[in-house]
Amino acid sequence: MNNSELTAASEDQSQNFKKMCSREEVMKCPHMMVLLGYLHEKHELPKYGWRRKGLRYHYTDAAGLLGIIENSRLWATDIRFLNDPSEGGFLPERLLELMSSKPGGVSDIEESIITGLEKALLNPRWNYSTFAASLSISGDLLSQWRGYGSFGKGYAVGLNFEGMLPHPQIASYYDIIYGDEGLKDLALDLLDLFVSATGKWGDSMHDEWAHTLSVLAKSFKDSSYSEEQESRLVCSYSDDGKNNFHNELPLKFRAKGSDVIPYIPMSLNLLRDGHEPRLPLERIVVGPGVDFQRNYASINALLRAHSYNNVKVERSVIPFRS
């Protein structure tokens, strides 16, 4: 194909996708993948991280930095053990609240749909856990040093995903959306769509729709956490062992205080035998509480030992006594 033929074929694919994800098609077949396509086309949700350029930073302590460089993996933590207790629940709960407070009140059908979604969310049929590796757009943020960077005595590992996105079977890459922005329109649109689909499908789709909200919820957080400027890599792990981690390290556990925390040492690609994982590592910011002069040479030697070349090692500019 020449360039004009390739452009035409790409435009045709785009038009076909938009048609497949139109409101009319969703009402015919309101399953999760079609509904997620509709939300992407109509509401630009979720916000995919690759749409916004720039490095993303993972804050960690010295042991974490060592593990990332030596193993070329990030630890994706079970979201039930992250710092936000509303993790995974903020979006569905807020959408149901907005649906219930619809101007003019809700009809009997709408009330039945809301109740069905609530029940499906409380008793899900899907059998998987969600894990996330948290990143920040800022590589030198005081709140991040305090919360995740060993209170200033840690490191911010800068990754460039423009050249190496995670394999779609491994993880999704999202920019987090904070608070209620756009949620009222989303809630009312979904409720109207669900009502339209109920005429054909009855209440048989409540679990599917709840699952869709649960998937979307992984990219939303309460506005109180907006300072984190978070992006995240999100992956799923099924309890039945049917996962995309056949050549990965298995599900692991670590202790933190009284908690036993599940995590996955996650690479960005499906690994084949004999192939080593790599991370798109470009910059390391040394925390304000670390002796920069003493550690600069050893960090660079560590990077070279694991074939990470041209990685900038720089000190934090924040005046902070840890």
C-alpha cells in the first residue's frame, strides 16, 4: 500500500470503530468491551497516559531502587493496600449517588437499575484482583518524598513510556482523574443508556455494567489526592491462575506493619524464555535527604552494571531536612 491507501485504510478503521461504539450499537449489545469503547469515544474515558508526554516517576526507597534496576520490574501492589481507602470504590459510589439524585427524580426502572448495580458491585461475579504501580508526573514533589520516598531519603525513578508502552495484556496505562469533574454528565448518560437497553436485556446486564464501572474506577480518585499528579500501570490477577504472567515472577507478598501485602513484580512485556525484561529508565532524582555526593558514583555504577546507559542522575532541588 502507498501512503494515501494506508491513510484511507486507517480512516476506515477509525470510522468502523466509532460506529461499533455508537450509542445505538451499545444498546444492541451493551457488554463491557462495547460499553468501554463508547465511554472512550463519547467521554474520552479513561484518560490514557500515553496521550500526555513526559516522564513518569516512581518514588521508592534505596532497596526499591536497587530492585528496579537489578530486576527491571516495578512492584504492582494490590490496590486494597494503597493509601486511599476509597480506592476502586470512589467512582461507582459517586456515579450511583448522582444517578439517584437525578433532577426531577428517578423512575421505577431507573431505581431498579441503580439497585441492581449496587448489588452487583457488592457481590461481584468476576474473580480477579487489581494491582497498580503508582507514578507521578513530578519527579521532585515534597508530598511524594514524604509519602513514598522514604521521607526524603529515597529516589524518584523517571520512566519514559513514549518509547515503550506496557503490553496491553500486561497492564493498562492511565492518568488519574480526580474528583467530580464530568461525573454528573457521565452518570446521567449511563443511566439513560441503561434504561434504553433494559427493554431488550431486562436485568441480565447489571453484573456486566457493574464490572464496567469497576474497570473504569481504577483511573479515578478522590480530589483530596490531586497533588500526587498520579499516573498508574494497572493489571489484573485472577485467583484461578489464568493470567498473563506465565514467564513472570509469581504473585508475592511483603510485610508492612501488621499488613501482609500482595504484589506482582511486573515487567512491561510478555516475556519469552531467555529474554530479560527492560524498563524505559531515563532519569533518577536523588531525594533531598540522601547524601548525593556519596551515592552518585555507586548509582551510576549500578546502572552501567545492568546495561542502563545514558540515565541522568540528579539531586532534588527541594530544601528539606529529613
